[in-house]
Amino acid sequence: MESKKRKNLFTIMIIPHSERTTLTFQIPLLLGQIIGFAVVFAFVCLMIFAFSYQNMRTEIAEYSIKAEEYKLLREQMDSMAKETEMMREKMKSLEKLDTDIRDIMKNDPAMAKIKGNETDSGEDYEEKELAATSLGSIKPDILLATASRSGGFLITRNQTTIREQMNNDLENIKNEIDTREESLTVLKSAVEERQQRLENTPSIWPVNNARITSTFGYRRSPFSNRREFHKGIDLATKYGSPVYATHDGVVTFSGWKSGYGYTIIISNDHGFSTLYAHNSTRLANKGDRINKGDIIARVGNTGRSTGAHLHYEVWVNGSVVNPKEFM
């Protein structure tokens, strides 16, 4: 019985290095097994906890990096949105510039008249250039396609690719807008310069509803029946009809001129001078600055004249030319 009881005991001996007494403990075998299992279980749990803790720290670090990347990406996307909005505003100003140029080219009567007689040899350069600088292909709004309802941007799995693509698109559009702006600015200057040239060119009829009764060049004089050189053209129309200035300039003569009757002469710095004779009334005085289309006189029959008409001459750099070349 005693032997069987000892078999159920587990002996633990502690033997010191010194000469001190050896300590001996006896515990039941079942209790020892329980303690051993508990120690092993505790060790395993400790290892599992350490592994889980390390994984958690790694995940937290990764999440922190991703959160920082998300924040940076969102800031970049918001910055792109602002740049896109700025480009949209710039597009509006370019569209206005485009419209201004078209208005100058289409709504100016003198330019429209000249344009109607132009060929494709170069005179319609502005129209072609305007078509070439059309803004229709520039669409910065496509960069806003990934914007969320709140005004930010959605982050997708291929966010790096999207970001690079948007950066490239944004840069390309900015370059294209700058190029178009430069072209339109140069074109507007050319159109304005051309418009100014047209304003200073006698390119409209000096009277309305008139017919040419005597052309430029040699003719038989209605007074002497002799062959003489007619320096202008005669435009027959109703007595008292308004006489219009055919170009911008300054009145250099307004008064009575032998043979011409009441006469007005307008000159400008571009070498053009025009003469309007046989008027019944003068509405412009010497020194007046005149714009194309201003009423400067009324049709009459003063001077050597056979009836109510306007005698009209055009001079270029001191030489008389055929007015029909400009009308």
C-alpha cells in the first residue's frame, strides 16, 4: 500500500552547490502534471501574444503610412481641382477673346465688304488663323470626372496611375491653353491693326442709293465737249442726301473751291485723302476729326455741275487714283 502511494507522488529535489541541506518536496503526480501543462500552456499563450502584438504593430504602422498617403493624395487631388477651376476661368477669358475677334471680323461693315472680295491668297489669314486656334478641343472639365459629390476626389486602387495621368493631362491642357492664348493675342493684335487700316482706307460708298454717271479717267467734258481727264467719279442721287466720310481722318479743307463748289477734303496719316464736291451744305469744318461713316455734307449742285450729284476723288500719297478700286 505504501509503495503504491509513493508511485502517485512526484519528488522535487533542490540540491545547493554549498554544503547546505538538500531540500526535497513531494507533490502528487496529478498536481505536477497539471502544473507542467499550465506552464507549457502559459508559454504557448505568451508566444501567441508576442506574435500577435508584433503583427498589430506592423499593421498599425502600415495603416499610418496609408493614412498619410491618402491625406497627401487627397491634397494633391484638391490642388488639381483648384488648378482645373483656374483653367476653366482662363478658358472663359480665351472664349471672350475669341468672340471679340470674331465680332471685329464679322460685324465691321468695312471688313465684311473687303472680306467679300478677298481670295485665299492671304487676305483671309485672320479667319484661317482663328479657326486654327479654336478652343473646342480643350476640355479641362474631364479632370473633374473622379470628383466626389463633396467636392473632393475618390481614391481608387490604381490611385498612383490616376494621379500620374491627371498630372500629365493637366500639364498638357495648361500648355495648350498658353499656346492658344498666345496665338489669339497675336491674332487679335493683327485683326485690330487690320481694322484700323480699313478704317483709314476709303472702302465704303460716300452716298447711298446713287448711280455712277461719270467714271474715272478721260472723258468728253459736258461743258466744252473736249477730251479731259476726270479725276474722280460722279455719283448722282437725290438732292440733300447725306454725304458720308469714307475713312477716318482730319478735315484739311472745307469751303468753296473753283469749279467744285462747296468742297470738303479729308486726309489721314496713312497717305489717303478724299475730296467731296458740289455739296449743298457743309457739316464739317477744317480741323475736325472725322470717323468713317460720319455725315460731313449734303448732296448739292454747286460749282460747275449739270445736276444734283457728288463728285468724289481718292488720292494716295499725293497721286489721284480710281475710287472704284476701294468701293
